Amino acid sequence: MSIDPSSTKEASRGERVIIGVMIACAFIGLGGGWWAAGVKPLGLPPDRPRQLADFALTDRSGRAVTRADLTNQFLVVNFVFTSCSVSCQQVNHHMAEIQRLTAAQLDVRLVSLTVDPRTDTPSVLAEYGRKFGADTNRWLLLTGGKPALYAVIESSFLPRSDAPEWSVMPGNFVHAERIAVVDRAGTVRAFFDGMSSRTPREIVELIHRLRTERAKP
């Protein structure tokens, strides 16, 4: 029994059309799923579930600050060392912009944790804060003993590198240029690129979403 070549070509063409339609439908289905899932996520999730640990540190004013002082507030957290040049300056300019954008939001506090406490004494941090217009009531710059500081940074926010000390930065924390957002329950919700000009507004948008999330029954 012979097979007509033209019918074989037609069948192949028909199969290709069917496959093409199936692929198109798959993409449409995926797109619909993304839309149905809600708005685009903001920031990067933490490497593992992270909760703000208990701590007792010292603000640039010399006053003691504990975890309890930050209860039921949204926190925007970054990591500093005042001898850092370009990158830290950029991150803190973005922190200053976040401070401006959240000026009327009394449940938002900014927190900067030094990774170089030997150099970054309260008086040094006070001068550093003035460079960025840091409000003493809304933007805390915290220092303390190295073991206490490193414990809270490592447990709550950033992993540490195995590279030799000071090869990356004091403490060898990974991704220390990032800015973290902590919700009112003390859960670290996302990290943002502290060098990106988009970050201040994205952080404000995330806080808005979290505030709305909490308001839902």
C-alpha cells in the first residue's frame, strides 16, 4: 500500500499547527496565572527564614537601644562602616531618600548597624549621620561590642563569607550593600539592592503592601 507524499506533508503541517497552538495556549495560561497570583514581588527573599533577634546596642547619641524599643514597627535596615567610600555613601543616600519618603509614616524606623564597631563609636556615627540628615528619632545608627553586633547581623540578616578577614569588608558579611525590610512582627521580608536608584520607592511600596496585608481580616 503506497502513501501519498502530499498527505504526509499535510499531516506534518497540521501537527505543527496543533503544537504551535498548544505552546501558545501554555504561554497564555502561564501569563494568566501570573496575573491571577497578584502583583509583582518586590525585593529578594532572605536566604532562609530570618527573624530579628534580641539585642542591646548603643545609638550614636549614647543611649541604649534594645529589640523591645522597635516592637510593632516596620524597620528598614542597612549595614555601614564609616571608612567605606563610594558604595556605602550611595547606600546611605538611598536610606536618606527612604527617610524622606516615609516622613509621615510614624510606624517606620530606619536602622543602620555598623560592621566596624572599633572605629564606629557613637561620636563617629553621630557625625556620619549628620552627613545624611539622619533624624535622631527615626534613623538609628547603632554600635556596640563586636560579638553582640555580629551575632545580631548574622542571625537576623546576612551570612558570612569564609574569605580571609577584611578581604571583603569588616566581618566578611555577604551582600552587605543590601537594605532589609523587617515587618512589624520582626520577620525579615525582603532585601533590596542598596546601590539601585529604584530601591527607595520599591521599599516604600513594599511597606505599603505589608501594612495592607496586616489590615486584612
